[in-house]
Amino acid sequence: MKNLVFGIIILSALTAGFSASAAFEKGLIFEQSQEIPSSHASTIVQLPNGDMMAAWYSGKAEAAPDVAEWTSRFERKTGKWTAPRVLVDTPKLPEGNPVLLVGSDQKVYLYYATMEGMGWASCSLKYIVSDDGGISFGPFQFFRKQWGWLPRNHILALSTGELLFPLYRELPASSEFMISKDGGKTWDRAGEIKTSPGNEQPAVVEFDDGTLMALMRASGKGKIWRSYSKDQGMTWAKPERTALPNPDAGIDLIRLKTGELVLAFNNSGFNRTPLSIAVSKDNGKTWPIIKNIESDAAEFSYPSLCQDSDGKIWLTYTWRRQAIGFAVFDRDWILEPR
């Protein structure tokens, strides 16, 4: 594992002055540096003590041998993000998409991919566990040693007490699901969603009646796919294209405590900009409110969403492939007219 010193990293002015009580704030978790020249694919959760934890992968470039899993936490007591540190670094092999989970046992889990051959289809799926709120982690364990499955979006705790893990395949591009009835100790195969052209990286929410809705990245430029399940993800209805565009890029989706759906996506069929937030009040049938978080002519992609215990919505995302950006806003901000 890398042993790096981050005294040279200067936090952005927005980050350093972030106020958790503001209606809308955004900034960078860290600035680009020689140690972390390229960063991508973040994930965010709230820790048991109330702090926020983000993870992502960084290195010379995507799939470069030095790419490792990194982390930072937003400390409530200081109002700042901590200096990034390495969590996982497999020697001479690049790491891939991380997914954080705080289990019902209050342990913090990091699931991630390690590329062992040529391309993302050659990844094994691993995880590490923290017993102290994300401060330290134990050695890695294999979730699935056989190549082929990749994580991207949050694991969903269902009303039945089960956990649903959305996964995907690169070749052929399709969405896969695993389900656990014992808090993540063991996992069984659930359903899959196949389309032509392909889909991947499903983000899932549960409605009051137990119905699940998955929104999926299009494999190839097109529209976001949608499918429903009425049996905890074991089977899925015939998928359909939505009206929402997708430039072959990751999305994320959460259901607020008040019932509205919040979607983070690139509101373009061709470019990974703008990065936008959309809101639905009718379980995803329509998305009448869309607001841009970033709109410059650069890449702002792979969003991750989390609603904290105070109701604030946290968003992290790839910022120009140079760093990880974040935004924090409340329900009133996303519902108010432009």
C-alpha cells in the first residue's frame, strides 16, 4: 500500500469554508496533485458517527497499474474533508469502481473491482470491512473470484430486511443482482436485466408497496433504461427506454424520506456534461424538475447520492477526471422553481 504524504494538498476555498447548514454548497473534496493526477467513480455514505465518507479510484489514468482505492471523510466537527488516503492498492493491478455500505451491524464495507487481465471484463470482485467506523479496514476478501461482475451503485436495504446488490457485466452489457438474507454474510443470485443494445450499472429504489425500480446506463449513447421487480429483484419486467438521455455514462438514484425520487445523470445523449439533478414526484413516471450541478465543457460524471440523517442530500462526482467534486443541498432547493 502506498505511503504518501498529503501536506502539499490545498483544499479548495469552497471546501474549506463549507457550511453543512446551507441550502446549496459545492466544491472539491481535494485538489489534483502529482500523487493523484486522475480520479474517477466515487461513492458516498453516512458513517455511524454522522460523518460522511467518500471513496473513489485514482492513479495516472483509468486502468493504469498504479490505480488504487482512495478515501476521504467529511468531519462534522471541523466542517472539512480530510486529506485523501489509500485504502486498497493491489500491486501492479488497477482497482475499479468502489461501493461503500454501512451494514445493519454498523460495520463499514467497501466493495470494489480489481482488473486482473485486459479490460474491465477481467475483474474480480472483492471487499474489505471496517469495525471502527471506517478508520481502519481488514484484509481483502473475494466476493466473486471469477471474472465478469462489476459494482457501481449502492447496495439497497429492502423493507423485507434483505440486501440487494446491483451489479453488471461488461460483456455482454447487462445488469445482474445478488440478494442477501443475513445482512451480507452470504449472497444468492437474483434476477438479471438484458436489453439490446445493452444496459449496465443499475441504480435501484423501493416504493411503498415493495416494488423495485431500476434505472440503468445505456450501453452506447441513447436513453436511460427502466425496469420493475415485484419480488425483491428475483425477476424483472421487460425493460423500456425512458425519455431521459444517457451518453453511455453512470447515473445514480435515491428515494428521499419524503418519497420523491432524485436522479443524478448527464442530461445529454452525447457528452458527460451537464451533470444534472432531476426530481420525480410520481415514482419516476415524469421528471419535471431538472437542475444543473455542472455545465462547463468538460467531464462531470459518475455521480453518487446519499441522504443523511438531517435530510441533506449529498452528491459526489468525477470532476474533469482531475478530482472528486461534491455538492450538498436540501429538498427545498431541488423543488424550488429555477
